[in-house]
Amino acid sequence: MREENNLVIASVYDNQVRIRAAETTALVEEARKAHDCWPTACAALGRTLTATGILASDLKDPEARVVSTINGHGPLGTIVAQSDGAGNVRGFVGNPEVYLFNEKTGKLDVGRAVGTDGTLTVSKDLGLKEPFTGMVPLVSGEIAEDFCYYLAVSEQVRSAVALGVLVSPDSSVRAAGGMIMQLMPDAGEDAVARLEAVTREMQPISSFFERGLSAQETIRELFPEAKILEQRSLRWYCGCSKEHFADALALIKTEELDAMIAEDHGVEVRCQYCGKTYTFSEDELKAIREKHIHAADRQSVSAE
Ligand SMILES: [Zn+2]
């Protein structure tokens, strides 16, 4: 499994098409383990994490972020994926215990698990005052089509999007990855026709990674004349910490903290992004409460 340079940006057909491909097997397997995902939940979350990581490869600032939120009112509930400009990807699915199989296609039924009665929202926080946010209705809940539609409607980008997660019988991730093939604004009919011919014949994207190809080798196989422009890496990384949650606890009402101290003698908080839990003892909560009161005092002093 590769994590170094697992995202590759290339151009083909005289720069009329830009390709971004990512091999995310290790990343999606980490996500599956963190959330104990059943196969269909794993596929849906993995596709969303991969697409979001690829979209974030546009970001120049490593601290800037892309957040994708999908809610189709299906059994999975809400899927959230976040990636920063440095390639740190994290996310979660509302209900990870979903295993729906489509007997007709012989594949995991991601579309039914996600549902189609809802939206895909993509928010890009570029460090400006307001994040750029685009929202589209879901097309199929299969996620690749939904991101393709989002790009067309919200960013005026014509593209082909392939996303895939192959789950082993033991539920681990066998191969995962994605590719966004984007027509540049000046693309001519010839480039459009050539791209269509490639995507029509293309095998599922996860099959390339199952064969052991890297993102770059996958691009080369589909587009032998591709010019490689940039290599980046994507990885599963949450970045949460006990300090972060202590800050969050300091923001809740003093009465609620008092209840945690008096009734529960401590509290366990769980990071929804990575599933990690942090325990705060009675004494630690009391220390947070102290800071709380001092902060409230300072506020009232400065208000006078
Ligand atoms: Zn976390």
C-alpha cells in the first residue's frame, strides 16, 4: 500500500483535459477501522473521502479545507468528509452499520444506502471571510455521479468522475481510489470525444489499484501521452487532541459541567471524525470549570 505521492495531477490532449487520480486504499482502510464500517458504509464513506481529498488538491494553502456533506435520507444518514490542503483527510458516516447488496449488479448498493432524497454540499474554506459553498440535489447517491453533477452546476466544470472502493470478504478494504477527469474551458470537440471514448471503455477505477498499479501508472495506462504535472499525498489524519476537547468543554454551560462533576464524576468524549475517545476525570473537569469562572470574570471586568 502506498501513501507517498498517491495523488497525481496530469494533463492530456494539449492541456485540454486535466486528470487528478488518487490511490486511497490505506486511507479508506484506516477510516473503516476507525468507524467499524460495514461494507456498504465503507464504500460510501471511502468514495466521499477520496473525492474530497482530490478536490482539496486544488488548495494552495495547507490550512485551507474542503468539506463535503452528503445526506440522501437513506439508511447511512449523513456522510461528512474533510480534507485540508496538506492532504490530511478525515470523515465519518452517520450509521456505519449498513450492508446493502444489489443482487442484479452483484455490487454493494451504495445508491440505496445513501438515498437520493437530499443534497451534496461542498464547502471550500480558502481562509477568506466566507467559505465558498455549493449545493446540489443528489443524482443517484452513487457519489461519483453526484460529484460530477456538483462540478458541472456549482463550478461550471465539465468532468468525468470515477470513484471506487473494493471491499474484501473479511470486510477490509482491498483497493480504493478515484479519478476526476476535467475538461478545461477551451477544450475542443476532439478532446471531448477522446475523453468520452476512454471513459466508455474504462474498467472500474478500483480494479486498477487492485492490480497493484499506482495513481501515476493508472493515468499512464488510460492516457499514455499524459504529462505529469504534480504529485501529492493523501493520508488519513484527524489531528484532534485532548486539549482541543478541553477547549470545547470550556465552552459549555457551567451548570452542565457541574452536573458532569457531581453526577458522573467525569466524562468521556468521542471525536466524531476519528472515533477516538478522551476521558476527563472529575479533577480535570473541575480545572476546566475554574478556568471557566475566571474567563467569565474577565469578561464581566472588560464589560465594565
Ligand atoms: Zn479525531
